[in-house]
Amino acid sequence: ARKNQLRLTILDRTPIAIDPVFIDPDYLQVIPTVTIRYDEKSTTQTSEALIALVKTALINYNRDNLNKFKKRLRFSRLSRALDNVDTAIFNTELKLSLQKRFVPDVNLSQQYILKFKNSITKSTLSSTQFTFMGYQAFFGDDGLGKVTIFRFDSALQKVIIRDNMGTVDYDTGEVSIKGFQPTAFEGIEIKVDATPVNLDVVPTQETVIMIDSQAATISAVSEV
């Protein structure tokens, strides 16, 4: 309703041939895992302080380079920004995970389509926890294009609950989950992760890429 109201307002002020179209942003979260290696003799910063600086650098990179339509995440630029956090850092190991989020209906079995819109690596699909068929469960994939649901047994071994809960197109990054009705889920939404094939994360026209610095895993290793 709000979009239509804005459209009508703009129509009154634009030439007849122009029909404004509002696009809803399709958010793609990026979750970094960062390990910095540094020379402790070359800095007065503690490892905790360096980790805090890395987190700030992620926040700044997201603000200055992403969080807008058509903004690509360039892996080399992000890695360089983290390297420049402190002169004592001589190496930064950076890994990225893509994440889509959705709120399932606990009262109705439904299909959910998650579009990463980047090629994803086989056998890397994962998720936050939800309750399914009485078990604390998670999403995965079999590496052959099928979505699975699994749980962990007492020995922390994976036990497949459903071996065909949908499909994964690894080239396009589209995940289709069918007939899904959890009875509960962790937090306010289910988060589904996958590892991208390429280092750079590329948006489509309606995609907004965002780095979730709060979810980032950051560690600092001192090397003398």
C-alpha cells in the first residue's frame, strides 16, 4: 500500500510515458569467517582489540561499499581492508558464507524458495535449528541436488530424517524446499547458509548484499 501511494504521488509529477516501478530489495546476507595472523612484537594491541578492529572494518566496508542495489562484494577489496586494520597483521584468512532467511508457517505445510543468485558449492547447505517430526533438526544437501533434513545422534553423527525435501540448483543458487512444516524453530526465523563457488558475490538487479558483522566469526593468532 505504501509503495502504491508513493507511485501515485510520483505519477502526478512525471511525464505520461514514464511509469515508476518500485522494487522490493531481496537481501542476501554474507557471513565472514576471519582469521588474522599478526606479529605481537609489532603492535601494542591485544588480540581482543584487533578482533574488535576487524569487526569495525567489516561494519565500515558494509556501510561504504554494500547495502545498496547493484553493489558487488569484491573479495580482494574486503580482504585488503582487513589487512589494513593494523600494520602488525601480515596475513588475513577470509572465508565467506551466503545466507538466506525465512519465517516458516508452523501451522501449514508449504514450499519455500530461497534464491542465493550465486553459484553455491555442493554439500555446503546448512541451517539454524528447527523442530521437525519431534527432532531438533537442520537442513543440508546430498551434493546431488536434493535438500535433506537431518539430526545428530548421541555420538554427534548425522542421521537423515528426510532425504528428499526439495531441490538445489548449484549453478543458480536456487533452493526449493517442499512440504515443510516445522513445529518450532530457533530465534525469529530460519537461516540457511551455503558456500559460494566464486570469491566475489554478485548481485542481481533487485539484490542487496549485506555483511552481517554480528554473525561473523573472528579470531586472531599471534605469531612471533
